[in-house]
Amino acid sequence: MDSPASGIADSRSALVNAAECQACPAHAQLARMGVDVAGSDHIVALAGNPNTGKSSVFNALTGLRQHVGNWSGKTVTRAEGAFALSGKRYKLVDLPGTYSLLSASQDEEISRNFLLFGQPDCTVVVTDATALERNLNLVLQVLEITDRVVVCVNLMDEAERKGLAVDVRSLSRDLGVPAVPTVARSKQGMAELVSTVAAVIDGEVKTSPLRVEHPAEVSDAIRGLAPLIEDLVPGLPNARWVALRLLDGDHRVREALLSGELAELANRQRQAAPAQSSRIRALEGAQ
Amino acid sequence: MPADAQVILDRSDTLRSELGGSFRDRMVEALYQNAQRVASRSVRATGAGKWDFDQRVDRLVTSRWLGLPLMLLLLGAVFWVTILGANVPSQMLASALFAVEGAAAAWFESLGAPWWLTGFVWHGVFRGLAWVVSVMLPPMAIFFPVFTILEDLGYLPRVAFNLDWLFRRAGAHGKQALTMAMGFGCNAAGVTSTRIIDSPRERLLAILTNNFVPCNGRFPTLIMLAVIFVAASFPPAVASFAAAGAVVGVVLLGVAFTLAVSWALSRTVLSGEASAFTLELPPYRRPSFLRILYTSLIDRTIFVLGRAMLTAAPAGAVIWLLANIEVGGAGLSTHAIRALGPLGEAVGLDGVILLAYVIAIPANEIVVPTMLMCYLGGSMMMDVTTYEQIRAVLVDQHGWTLLTAVNLMLFSLLHNPCATTILTIWKETRSPRWTALGAIMPLAIAFLVCLLTAQASRLLL
Amino acid sequence: MTPLGIFLAALVAGALIAMPRVGGAALWRRFRSRRERALSEDALKHILAWKHRSQLASLQSLAGALRIAPRSALRLAARLQSKGWIKIGGTGIGLTSSGERRALQVVRAHRLWERHLSDDANMPMARLHQAAEKAEHTLSRADVARLDAHLGHPEHDPHGDPIPRDDGKVAALNAVSLNEWPEGVAARIVHVEDEPHAVFRQILSAGLRPSLVVRVLERDSRHLLVEANSTERRIDRAVAANIEVEEARDRDLLPSDATRLSDLALGTAGEVVALGPRCQGFSRRRLLDLGLTPGATVQAALDNTFGDPRAFCVRGTMIALRKRQAEQVWIRRLPESPTRGAHS
């Protein structure tokens, strides 16, 4: 294993690189397209805890200027914007900031439903480098729903100010998805974030998300339920998560299973797959 | 297929009962254990850093003795800066725009336009716009950026933290302080921001009482009255402080009404006790001034001003028409003012003020312009641009007293929300009953309070 | 003039009565149907309650329980029979299987509503039953399902009674009366009987409620000496008869050095041991989501003018909690150290 220090040096150099990269091709091709979301090729969701600078990331990517107040929950509506990279157009959906996706509140319900039923091509989870532990709670939940995730470790400058060093490479290795260090306020790391999102969507970067280890009796219950769900809805990528939600008594997921909505989702994913063979690879990689 | 799904659901129910009722606890515990493991491998403390500084600031702004005075001082400072900075630009804007009105009207006449066209366009529509721009733009252009700095610093959640005890006693949620802060900008925005309150009962309280925070549309009224009637009786050196103090006083009165009404609602139609409460105190962030200027000027100032102008133009037209359409030897507005007169007198106001509030239902911003246009009538008093001149018109020609000023401030603080806010309440609650209560209750309170002060002052003085 | 006036008055009166939804007739019809529903459901509950005592209800018991005249009870029984909910035999009244399902639906609505009032509105225990008695007759099955999901599918109501599932299954309660519990063994209260009300009030005023862990220290012919939350209380055997207990599970037992988060001195830190049983529903889920799970380090960071709420540092974030909520978080004090454990 690398010493933590080398990883930190690496993450810092990544930041510096991103900042110096203003003239490099990847950055030159990033076009901020504001609210013009028509005819986009891919949908990217932006999730994250409140107060992680999610709105700053949104603004930095789309060139929009959504107001960034420093209090929890100021993004009370779902905002949409767009950006383009290498000739492809991406629609960016800013989800309400939430601590978790266990549908305790309306915001969490909105975010969860979009990740599950909106089927974004990639989900960027913005995390606060100064409180990674709490933010990872949400990341782990998102990883249960979808494989195509990029973790944006934002507020790297604040972390440094507070005397915390974040080893982004180790984080990425542990989570099984790419992690990108950023300082969204000064647009550092945005180019790398965008190219990583594109790479995940194109299948150039394969992900194998970390699965949460549950206590034995919970895992047993999941193992008892997940195969039944896979039999009923073949091709469902997140049967394990559905099992967890059913065990927790999630009303919306129960309904989705009863009404056949989940089956429809799985069908849509299967049909989309031949057109984008990369997706099949990503799915196979996960199973 | 649905039958199979039912089997799965039943199986999940059975498994859940077997796990014994604490499934959620164990699931979240596992999530955090995993998160902790991952985080501990990738995060390392390199030193103390500047964390201590944040904590020291926090200890100061929430301190037992200094927390609340500091808050009042900041609030006062924001108003003081606004009043001090807005005074001169307001007058300059007014004289410039009224010069345009005069010149353009003369130009129309030289072209041979009929008197009613000149009057309607320039003394009606344009004058309405000119008043709104000159009265509103300078205070907003100063207030919004200054307030946005406080917001971006992360100070507002500390205010909620400091005041939560009061809200708890009133049966409400401390985050209501945050939604009230948003209400300073615009009550409609304040009502929308109540979504941050999770529990429906406390959220309704916040929606129904947001109106008691004077929004930017009402600030100019308060500032004007504070300057004309309060500051005027102080020596010039401290006049601006006195005016700011008066505005702070009105805001505090609004807070008192918010708490009292929340308390009353909590014990009647919205009975219950405050439930879950969590409030995140985010770390302080250095505000980025360029973005603040941009968002507060474009998103807020121009947006609010644009809305005000949209309603001011037709309002100006209406006022001009009311003044110039004659029925039975007098203008329509004269009839309306005469009809509203007795009610106005009873509550310590007058007919013109009430008429202005009726016309200003779409947007509170146009109350002062409407009032002044009614008072000045068809007269061509272009030179009424400074506060001293306005004071002369109100006091000397229209018999305003200190009671009129105080009651207008009270009425402005308490009266019904504007049409946009009422619509927003409907959108957020989807209930005609709560919307009606949100509109009628403040109006009733406003009339009642004004009636009481009017009667009390008449008894005592 | 007068005939016209009478005609107009009649017209207005007629309109007021006949108006759909808000007219007098419509209101009366609605009132009647609500009352009928309430009577039927209370009758079914009564018969179910007697069945649980292995007894058959009778017209007399029905009239007594619902406080209606015997004649009305007869009419009511006839109506329930015609709906196929009850069977009237020579020995008394019993429930059909569809009648029992219906009765369990009502019980389910009642207990979920109590849970809702207790979790979401902090209503005192003593007032729950009355409020739920009214609400149970106004909820539709879909309402109840939504409520169930919102509350996170609770298993028990605030008194500790199991909440029947939508399919009518009821979790078995294998508890014994506190009177029979052996001395010195930790027991968890699983149920307190809310009737008769006078006894229920005594239980509440002794601070005893479901989920609390108690120990019987000694007993004589009339009293029990019970320890709970490290306080000792002497209670009457007649009162103890209305308290049912089970053996305490490991996770019910708090370590002896556990204190409440609200007692943590400013600037010191503690480790979360458990969330108290009274913290339920949305409040509990939110605290969990914020990371107040067992093992988490919390530091009391900020106080304010009024001393409530206070802000705590949890997993690198500052969270303000009201005293009432902080009381529900059990912690173990950590030795003071120069490093800020909460931010690691």
C-alpha cells in the first residue's frame, strides 16, 4: 500500500494539474451551455449532502449562476443545466442536497426517485472533504443503486485549511469508482471531473462499487430475498438494494415492484444496452 | 407477475419481523461503519489547521451574553448602511427621472399630442415607474449584496441557533428564523424556503407568519417613514442611526408578532408540540464578492425591481385614470378616497393610504409611489424629490401626524401579503383554507393593531 | 311583497339544504354515515376484544360498551350481520373471518395513529388513546398504508401493543405480568394497559413506559420495589398487574456508565451508546442519518443565550439539537484529550 503522504502529494498535483490545464484540449472542449438542455446525449445527476458546494459544482460546469447560500437546503427545487464535451451534450440535473436516500423527507424522496427511475447515465456525488465520513454514508447508498458513479471530493482547500489531507487515490480504490479532487468555487478540478464522467459513461473507466457489509442476520435476509427479486425482474442491476429497501419497508419501492415499474426499468436498460455496448460491459463487471 | 411480487413483499414483511424491529438502526449503523473504515484510510490529520479560528468565531457569535446583541448590531448595521447609502442616489434618480418626465411631456405637447395621451403616458405610466425605480432601486442595490454576504458567510444558521429557544416556546421550528431571513428579500421566496422545515405543522406556521417580516417591497416605506418622522427629530449627526434603529425596532416588532401568532396557532388550529429538530451549522466560508454582486444584483435586485415595474406601470395608469376620469364633478380617486376615509381615520390612517394598499395588492413595492401620486394629484410638482419635500407635502398639506406615521409603519409591517406571496402559499400548501388564513389573518391583525394604537393615542393625547 | 318574500326565503332555505357537499342535507348525510361507521367499527372492536378474552360478546355487552340503547344495539347487530361481519349464535355474538379482518384494520388504524401522534407531535401518552379513538374511524385503508410507510412500519404502538399488519397478521406478545417477574433479572416493559385510565395514569406518573428496562428488587404482599433508570419506585401490585414485561435483550441494556448527551459538558466528548427508545419515527431516522449511530464520537461544541439548543460536533459536522432530543441520545463520556476526536 502507498504511504498516505504519496497519495496526498498525488491528489495535490491533480489539483495543480487541473488548474494548469486551462489550455489543454480537454478543457478547451468543455463548453458551458447554461440552461440549454435540449437534445442532450447523456443525463448526469448531481447528488450530495447539503453544504458541500454542490451548487458551486453545478455552476462551474454549466456556467449558470445558481445562488449559493451557506445554509442547508437552499436548493429547494431541482435545477437543470447543460454542458458539452468532445461534441457530446450532457444534461446536468442538480438534485436537492440530502444526508441520505432512505426517504426520511421529501428531498430524499426526490433524489432517490430520480436516481432510481430517472436512470441517469452517470451520477456525480459531491462530497465535503472536511467531513468525508458523513458524506460517504450517502456515497455508499448511491453505489447500491447505480454503478456509474463519480465521487467529487470538493472543498479540498477547506480541508487543507483545517489540517486534513485527503488521499483521493486510496478513496477511489476503496470505493471502486473514480474520485476527483476539486475546489468548485475556483473551478479547480472541473475539467478532470468532466472527462472522468465522460469516461465512465463511455465505459472507458469500469467501476466495481463497494458493497456495504451488513451484520450477518441482515445479509442473510438480503440473500433470502434478492434471488427472488432477480427471478421476478431479470436484468435488474440493483436487486440487492431493492431487497434492502423492501426489508426496510420502503413504500415507493414496494409499489414499484407491485405495479411492474421496476420490471419496466430493467427492460429499458436491456433495450438500451445493444446501442451502447459499453453499458453491458459495465453491468457484467458489476455482477 | 403481480402475484409473485406479492409473495416477495410478504416474504420481506416476515423477514423484517424476524429481524425484530430495528432494521433501520442496524442498516444505518452498518453504512456508517463502512463509511468510517473507508474514510479512516483516506483522511489524515496533518495538524491543527485553522479549525480553531472558526470555533472561536462561533463561540463569540453564539455566546451567552454577546450572541443576541451582536445579532442586533449586525442587523442595525445592515439597515444603517442601506439608509445612509440610499438617500442621495434616491434623490438623484428622482430628480433625473422627473426631469425626463417634464421634458418628454413638453415634447409630446410640442408635437400636438392630445392632453390625455401626454397625461396617461408620462404623468401616469412613466411617473409610476419613475417613483418605483427611485424609491426602490438604491436601497435594494445596497441591502441585497450586504445581506447576501451574511448569508454566504454562514451567519444565518447561527441566528437560527441563537433564536431557536424562542421558537420552541412558540411551538415552532428554529429554522423558521432562516425562512424569515429569506423573507427580508421577498416573502414569496421566504414561503418557498420553508421547505427546509421537515415537519408539516411547523412548516405551516412558518408559511403563515412569513408575512410579518417586512420584505424589500416594504422596506422603502419603512425607511422613508423612519427618515422623515424619526430621524427628523434627532440632530443630524445621529439621524441615520436613529432611522436604522427605528427600522430595527419595526423588524423586532415583526419578530414578536411572528412568535405570538405562531404561539397562538400552536394552541388552536395547529395544535401540537414542536417535534424533530436538527440544524446544521455549516463551516464559515469566505464569500466570493464578485458572485455576490452578480447574484444579488441580477437574481434579486433586478428580478424584484422588474416585478415592481411590471405592476407599477399599470398602477400608474390606473392612478392617472382614477384621478382624471370625472364622475359628478370629481375624479374617481376622490370618490374612492372619500369612501375609504372614515375607515382610514378610525385606524389612524387616511383614505389615500388605504387606496394605495388596494392598488398595491399585486406588489407592495408600489405603495409609496401610489400614495405620493395620489397626494400630489395632477399637480406638476416635479420638485418633490427630497425627503424634506415629501415630509412637507405629507405633514403640511395632508395633515399627517406622528400617529399616521407610526400606524403606517405598523400597517405596512402587518398587512396582507402581496398577490405573488398568496399565490406561493397556495402552491406550497395546496389548500384554499390555509391560503385564505394566510391572507386574511395578517390583514385582520393589521387593522386591529392600528385601531388599538389610534384609539389609545386619541385617549391619551 | 310578503308572498314574494316568503317564496324567496323558502328558495334560499331550500338551496342551503340541498346544496351538494356543503348543503344542510349533505352535511347531515355525511354526519350520519360517519356515525354509522364509527358505531359499526366500535362494535367490531368490542367483539374482537371479548374474543381475545375467550368470551363471546352479547347484545347486552355491546350496548354497554358503546353506550347505546338495547334496541339500537339490536339494529346495529342486524346491520353487521347483513354485511357478513358477525355471526349471532345462541350463546352470543362472534366475528366472521371478514369481520375479524375488518376489526383488525380498525385496531391497526388506531395504533398507527397513536404512534403518529406520539412520534410526530410529541403528544403526551395519556392523551393518545382518546385522540386515536376518533381518528381511527376517519382513515381509509390507503391512508393507513401511507401512515404506516411514513412511520417506517412500526411494530408496536406507544403502549407496546403490536400493530396488526395490513393482511391481518398480529405479532404474538409473549410477555408476563411484572408481578410474576423474578427478582433481580433485567426486564423490558413491552406493554402497559391504558385502561382503566386511573391505573394507567399511576403507571405513567411512576415514569414507567414501554421499552424501559426495569428490575424488581423486592416484593411483599401488596407492593413491588422496582428499579428503573437508577431510581427506585414502590408500586402497587394492582398497578404492576397492568404492566407486562419480557426478558431484556442485550441491546436494551445500557452500560452502567451511560449518560445522556444533554448532560455532556461543553467542550468535552462522548461516544454514542444508543438512541433512546422514546426517540422514534422521523426524529430517530434523522439522527441516524446524521451519523449519531453507536460508536460515533460527539463533542458538545456550542451553547447559546438560552442554553437550548446546543450544537454538537458529529463526524466532522456541527449539528444543533434541542435538549429534548439530546436527552434521547445515550453516550459514554470520553476522557478529555487534546486531539479533537470528533473531526478525525
